[in-house]
Amino acid sequence: MYKYFSVLLFLIIIIIAGCKDNTTNPTNPTSKDIIPLKTGNQWIFTSEEYDSNNQITKVTIDTLKILKDTTINSEKWFVFGTNSENTSYCILRSDGFYAMSKDTSGNFSPYQLYKYPASTGDIFIRNMQYFKDTVKVLSTSATATTPAGSFSCYEYQSIYEQTYYGFTIYIKSLDFISPAVGMIKTETYEKKSNGTEYLSGSMKLKSDTLK
């Protein structure tokens, strides 16, 4: 998978969504259930990687499933994985969707992945274990279309940019999430040597099985 997505996949590749017909709208824009968390829920995505000339270099089908739930520090967390391995822990809280993983000492480090409910223009810091980025809510009514249908979504933009030893890492991600449904589409952008952005990867909902 492309670079940014491989990082978030470890966290939840997240977030995930489903649809039983060709067109779906959020059922309740103020619901806390921005992502349906139930053991056995499964989502299938088509992921594509692109070079700087907009040519597809790789296509994969990614399947995510909620494997089980578990109690951590008196809270009920859900375990996301691609198989029997536990890849990430997720929970819904009053201010949004959280994920966490174990640090090098074996301790759990939760962080806010998506603010919800939210308003257009809201900004928050996503402070993950190895890096942090700034996330902005670009829209609360963006339309995203995938093979699973068309959805009204919250659109989140995250930007990570750091320079190490003269080399700059730039990653911008646009995540389209439909409340009470989940992630519909993700687009990832990097920069060419001349500083212009290009689409380096995308993930689109293909189908789902929701309990």
C-alpha cells in the first residue's frame, strides 16, 4: 500500500463504511456512531497507487474486519484486523473516533483520529505514537462516490510535513466519512521534486457486510 495508507492501516486503515444499496445518506448527522462498531462487521476496499505521472502502479483489494471487542482501562474497545492478528484498537467517544496501539514499552496510547460531531473549519491535532499531524474539517456535506454508491460525507484534511537532514516528507490525506456509515474514500497526495502535489494513492469502498 502507498506510504501514508500503510501507516493508517496499522492504526485502522480505517474507518470504514458500508452500504446495502447503490446510494446511501447518513442516517443521523448528530449520531455518535460515525463508524458502525460491531464484532463481525467487514469492509472491502479497492486501493490504488500512482506514480508522479498519474499512472497506476499497483492495485490491491483490502479487507478489514472487526475481530472482537475487549475491555481496556474500563472502556470497551473494538479490535480491527485483516486476519487473526490484532492490528488496531478503536472506540467511539463523545467527541469522535479514537484509535490506539501499543508503544515500545507495551503501554496503550490512545489518540483522536476523527473529531465528531464537528463543524466546517474545525482544526485538531492527531497525536499518534510516532508522529502527529494537523487535521482540518473541510466540509460536513461533501459528496463521495465509489463502487458502493454515493454518500454525503464529512471531509477531513490532514497534512504531515517534516524535514530530516535536508529531505522533506510531505503527505496530505483527504478522508471522506459518512456519519453512521464510516469511511467512504481516502485520497493521499505527495509532492514532486519541484514542489507540486500529485495523487499518490486512493482507497474506495467496494462492498461491506454489516451486522
